[in-house]
Amino acid sequence: MYRCLELAQKGAGFVAPNPMVGSVLVFEDTIIGEGYHARFGNAHAEVNCINSVSEENKHLIPKSTLYVSLEPCAHFGKTPPCANFIVEHQIKNVVIGCKDVFAKVNGAGIAILQNAGVQVTLNVLEKECLELNKRFFTFHQLQRPYVVLKWAETANGFIGKRNERILITNEFSNRKVHQWRTEEAAILVGTKTALLDNPQLTNRLAVGNHPIRLVIDKHLQIPETAHVFNSVAKTIVFNFSYNHQKQHIRWYQLNAHTPLIPQILEACFQLNIQSILIEGGAKTIQSFIDANLWDEARVIKSNRSADNADVIAPILAAAQLVDSYSIESDDIFIYKPQY
């Protein structure tokens, strides 16, 4: 199952809104097939795993045990049901990491296997399997995207300078951030960050898909010449004025008299956006914290102070430190809510 998780991770940034899944086929303690879900719309892990078995070992498939990190699907989507594919290959033993909460599966894949006489073992490394697809599970269970907060702060606790862009992190941390962008479906900033920093919000320093760019621009202050409107990636502008679509840009109207953050998350759910990286600024990040609508926070702390900085870093309430590591001169701290 650890190998399944290792394989599944290779699909990060390419399979959403599908989950990452890995699969291994074992005959008498020897792996004879491996596979993972590599790209949305393509074959799933179980199919790739079984199809990877060499011609000389195909006769061993019915005598082998299939390991898969997530319950096999039971419905026709972009591909046929994997549970049926397993049954067709007469595999008698299947070990599953965790159950799939998606409404069209949610135990139906397990039922297909068991009704065909397959011996099913459940919840092997369940915690690790759930963690791997935390975005997928949050989206389907809470009906909102998985929210990752990210900011960089100086050694003396500032995130920036009013009306002026300052650089806080080193080049290696910058590359790490671009890698993070490839792992999320969307990236969000507020009006001030878009105007002051004029960011592109793409993953120029990493390999993978560009996230959808989400911009809060309530009163449409950002000029269409801004980088967030270039054609490199899709952009959605949350505003109070109108709904409109122009090529790769969509203006999405929100209600000015209703709390903003829940509306944005509801809109993202309706748009099938499974996860969001919130990159700024301080006011925007703090609004998600204050609304208690976040799932993970990644704080990059420089070992350098900035005497000219005057924007205080966001304040996390009821947060638990779950990991930390260093990248050259920067320390990275990972927090989760402490309920």
C-alpha cells in the first residue's frame, strides 16, 4: 500500500478533479504490475496496473492480489468502471486503502467486488490514503474547495509594505511556491495585491498545470492590462457588478450584502474547483482565517528583518503546527486548524 501511495503521488497536479490513485498487483510477494492515474480523463490506476503486466505473467493475474489506495470506481465517467474491470480479470483478492466518498461510488465499487465473490480487505493505511486526497475528500464532504493559506513574513513579523512591493523569501523558496501552485486547482489574491504586485500567478518555475487565477475585484479596479488577465491561464474575477465571459476571462458576480468568503467558496464548488491556494494579501488571508474557512497554512519565515515593512503578517487562531523545515535562509511552517 505504501507503494500505491508513492505511485499515486505522481498524478499530483494532473488528475484533478479526480483523486490521485495508485495500484499494485502482487503474486506470491512479487509485484507483477503497477499503475497510477496519470491524467484527468485517461485510464485509472487499476486499469494501468493490470494492463502493465507482461505477456509472460498475464496468466498469474487471477491468482494475484490487487492493492489500490482508493475504492475502485463503480460508474461510467470518462472511463468505464474499474470495479467491473477487476472482476472481468477474475482477481479474487483486493486490498483497498480507503473508501471513496464520491456520491457515484461511496461503497458501490466495494459492493460490485464482493457480489462477484472477491475477498475485499478495507482501510489499509487509511489515514495516509485519506491525507493523500484531502482536497478530493474536503470538496465532496464539505461541498467547498480545500483552502491552503500561504504567505511569507520577515523575521520581525511583517508581510509587506503598503503601496510598495518588497521581496522576502529566497529564490529556492520561490521555486517551492511555484511547485505548490501546480498542486492546486486555483490560486487567489485580492485587489490590492493584483494592483501593487501585478503578479502573473502562474507556475513559471515548476513543471505542471497552471492554476486557475481567482481575483477578488469587487469594484472592478484592476485594468485589463494586468498580468492576471494574460492568456497563459484562465482567470475568474469575483465582483459586485456583473457576470460576463470573454475568452479565458470570466467575471463572476457576487452579492454585496452577503459575507464574501462563503460566497467565493460556494462559487468555486459550483465551478468544480477542488482546491485554492490563497496567496494574498494580508487582509484577504486574514478574512479566510476569521471566517474559519481554511484547511492548511504554509508560512515562509525569512531570517531577515525588513525595517521598511509595515504590513503585519496574518494571525492564525487555534492553529496546530504539523510540520516544519528549512530552505536555505527561510523556515517553512505548516499549520492546520485546531478544532
